[in-house]
Amino acid sequence: MAPVPTVGLNDGVTIPQLGFGTYGVDQDEVEIALATGYRSLDTATIYSNEEGVGRAIVASGIPREALFVTTKVWDDQQGYDATLRSFEGSRKRLGLEVVDLFLIHWPVPQLDLYVETWRALEELLADGDVRAIGVSNFDREHLDRLAEETSTVPALNQVELNPHIARPGLREYHAAHGIATEAWAPLARASDLLDEPAVTEPAERHGKTPAQIVLRWAIELGIVAIPRSSKKERIEENLDVFDFELTADEVERISALDQGPA
């Protein structure tokens, strides 16, 4: 397969533009993904599979410096001290000295702890325990507050994003503030997205599957995508999107499928 390009983050770190989401998968599937060629793995405390991800990394024999590992602090572990403890637990379960990217999983504004949690992430970054820090599922109001009350701009915001939930306004905000956009559920959940003519017609023209067309759409827009699957053939298929390009018209037609929030 063609090599996976990288996206530069605002702190100089680079992340593969397509990674493997590990929600709901176990060590065996992670091992398949690594053997297929994925070098970016996305996990979280709440997924309860950090140990399996760590074991898969060891079993793969891939040099640590060739991998990019993301994990996240869960809602009930937010707060300055609690976040530091959560990170230590994640690091131990993963078997890693340094985590490449550490995220706040949700802002949970009703707890009013995400600014305090962010300051813990800033400390981890300053101490060299993580290479980059970011957030997940944050809206513009949450990002604005971090900008007002802290000194570090998130390297990345991971949000649900696909052609049906394209979030053009949020992506524009990210671009203006130097924040990378990462898509979870890039193939959409319980949706007819893959049956849309704007997707199936270019799939026929390019000799690709509808899922590959949707992932290529994200790549064309500079989005980092982390599809997940427990099926070997789908794991392989999702990575095979770097040997063709969509036309500008194809990208525009797919983008026009947007039904979601800005």
C-alpha cells in the first residue's frame, strides 16, 4: 500500500493522517492493524483496552519511534490531580514511557473541570511525558475558554465528523487557530452515507469501495481520520486510500451531503 502521509501539529509533532480507532476492539484486531501498516493507534481509558493495545505494540516488533499512540482522560477522572493519576494509569497499562498525544475525552461543562484538567495536560507536556496535548468533542465555546484562561493551544480536536456531519464552521475555527481536526466515526454510524450517489458514483469511477471514497474525502480536506473495524478485510480496505485522488467536483458533491451542526 502507498505510505500514509502525516499532518503537522502546532507544536511541531506530526501525526499519521489515517490511524486505527480501537473503541470496541481487542488485542488481536490491533495486531492485525499494525501488521497491515497502521502506525497510529487511538485508545482511551474508557475503552478498557489500553493493556491490549500495549501488548499488541510489543507483539508487533515495530520500533516505538515508528508509532503514534493516543489516549484520553475520561469524564470522572477530570481535575488537576485526578488527571495526572489517570495519565499514570494509562501509561502503565500501555507500557509506554511517553504517550504521543493525550486528550481530554469530553469537556463535560457541567463539571466545570476541563480548564483545570487542561492545566494538568500542560504540565505533562512540559515534563516530556507526552509529545502533544489536545481535546476531543470540544465545541468552539470550550476552545475559546481554554484560549482565554490557559497558555497552550490544543494541538488537535477529535470530533465526530463525516460527510453527513461535516462541521465546516468548526473546521474553519480550527484552521484559524492552528488546531488539527481529527474525525472519529469518519464512516458515519447507523447511516445511509455509503449509499449516497455522491459516494457510490466516484467509487465506481475510481474502482474503490464507498468507504474508501469517504475516507479519501477526509484526506483531501486535510482531516486526520481514525476508522475502526474488527474485520481484517475492512481494516485492510480502510488503509488502502492513498493511491488515488478525488476531483474537486467529487469532493464538493460529497461535502454537500452535510446534515449536521457547523
